[in-house]
Amino acid sequence: MSPNVALMPAAQFDYQKILENWSVHDEQSKADFLDALYDFYAPGTGCYTGLFQRFQADITEFCRHAVAQRGLSVSDLFVAGLEL
């Protein structure tokens, strides 16, 4: 290792605090959603990297279009989402 490279101290994690707030249901729901995004975008690489960011960009564009072109309000978008 180069003498000019400073080592960063190891991150200190409080695993007990993480586990106190851990929800198996919530974590499984997140994983299931990522699987659905993978199926939808079908990158075919086995890599999930960037799928959520791609979804965020796409859903933002969809909502912007719905408000600007279709005359919906932002609250209309949320109400429509609740009716799914």
C-alpha cells in the first residue's frame, strides 16, 4: 500500500439499534418491489444496480406529463394511486 494513502477508520455500527427497528415484512416488501422492477425493465444482466433510480426518473416523467399535459393535480395522482 502506498504510504500516501490514509486508512479510514472502520465504521461503527450499532447492530442492536438496527435490529430493534428491523421489519422482516418491510425488507421483504422492498426486495419484492426490486424484483418487480427487474422484471419490468428486464435488463437481463442479473444486476439490480440503478433500477430504482431508473424507476424514479420514469415515474417523475410520468407524473410531470400527467400534470402538464392532462391537467391533473399532484393530489389527483395520489388519489389515483390510492384507488389501485
